[in-house]
Amino acid sequence: MPNNPPLPRPEDRPKVEERLHKMVRRWPEVSGYRLQPDPDVVEGIVQALVRSTMMHGLGYCPCRDLTGDPEVDRANVCPCAHHHQEIKTQGYCKCQLFVGEGYDPAVAYRPEPATIQQKPLRSVRHRWVTVYSTRWCFHSRRTKALLDKLSIPYEDVDIEQDLEAARRVEAWNGGHRSVPTVVARLVITEPTTSELATVIQTPSALLDGLCVNVTRWCATSRRTLAWLRDNAVPHVSVDIEQDANAARQVTEWNQGYQSVPTLDVTLRITEPTSDELVQMLGLGAPH
């Protein structure tokens, strides 16, 4: 089994960067492909290749996760073994560093339309969305374009400019800087069990936190808690008649009413499809 070459020394980084810049400029001349026309994308991918080389000894494609098996992962060294077929079939490689003739960024970065029914759930009262991304990542751009199209405000965190955010993403994704990683905090009031299932059981979404504000006597509160228990959904419950702070928060969220159950839900998803993102945000339901 082949091993990766020795890791460059920190002082070798400028030479590594120069070599990778030359490779990226040279490959279109050799292959007949074209270089991505957006210099910010090119530079972002080159810097990701530099980081990979400094960490692993080889410049692995930043859009593909490593298996840890050097023999398998060699296929992902840029220019990767997959890019010929990708350019042939779709007009660009996965990270859109190398592209074919007729490449149109406006089309290539356009998000795939969601196929699920667009019907915002009435029970979702508030949404706070954070997108952990990079400027050059095609999937990040598509995800943010979809949120813009849906008129959903979000905080955009560039993990290449925020080291703490990068470490957070790595911790969430098994050591990989997988982007986009989307974190959504939702306030959901008096949901039906179907509405609750739609959001919480979004494919690929992980539940980071769930607090259910209830009263002991409320039938809907009891039904919601029973559904969560029956479906083994981790949660904490707070009786707003016993917790004044919780009561004030519920009142604020619900325009002066102490409506229960009110759920404070935090979900996280990495590299979502359009359907997954729409479903997780309570903007539609699967057929």
C-alpha cells in the first residue's frame, strides 16, 4: 500500500503554494479544459490544496472526504481521477476548479429546485439560520442562493476567516471541514405531530437541542411529549407555570400569549439537498 510523502516543513509553505498555483494554471494547457473564471474561487481552492498538502503531504480535492486509506485516497489528489467524467457529463469538476467549454457560473451555481411541496408550516414562528461556508465551495454558494430565493435571512460564517468556526465544523464532521454546514434554531408553537415529524425527522439532519415549554394540564403539551418519548427524541421539558423566565420567553415568542407547547429546536445538517433544507426549516413537507 503506498504511503503519503513526508509532510512539508512549515517554512516550505510558500514553495508548496507556488507549486500548486503553477499546477492549477498548467493543467488546462495540458488537458484542454478551462480554469474557473472566478479568481476568488481559484484562490480559495488553491489555499485548500495547500492546507491539505501541509497536513497530509498531498493536495487532495477539498470537495471530497478522505477515507484514511492512501491507496484509495490517491484518486482524490487534484486534478482528481473523477474530473474527466464530471466535466464530460456536467461541464465542470465537482469543485468547479476545472471546467469545460461553455461553462456558465450563473447556471453552475444555481441551486437545484426543491421537489417537495412548498408549504410553510403554520407552527414555525421563528427561524435563526447560520451557514458555515467558504467563498469557493460550490455547495455553499448553492445553499446560500436557495436561502436567498426563499427569503430566509441567515448569518454567513466563512470558516477560512474564522478559525474557531472551522474547528467547530471539524468537530461536527469527523475532523473534516465539510461545508456548507447549516445550523437552524426554530421556535415551533402548538405543532401537530405530523408537523413535528416533518422538521425533526428531516433526512441527514441532526438534533442538537430540543426544549419543550409546556403546562401540566395542556392536552397538546401531553400529546407532544408522548410523541417525543415514543419516537426516542431527546428533549427536556419546562413547565412555564413553574419557571417565570421560560414563561416570559414563551410570551415574547408568541406575541404576548403563553401558547404551549412551544418548542425551541436546534438542528444541524451538512451539505444538504434542497429538499432537506426546505424540510428542516419547516418550509415544506415531503409528498
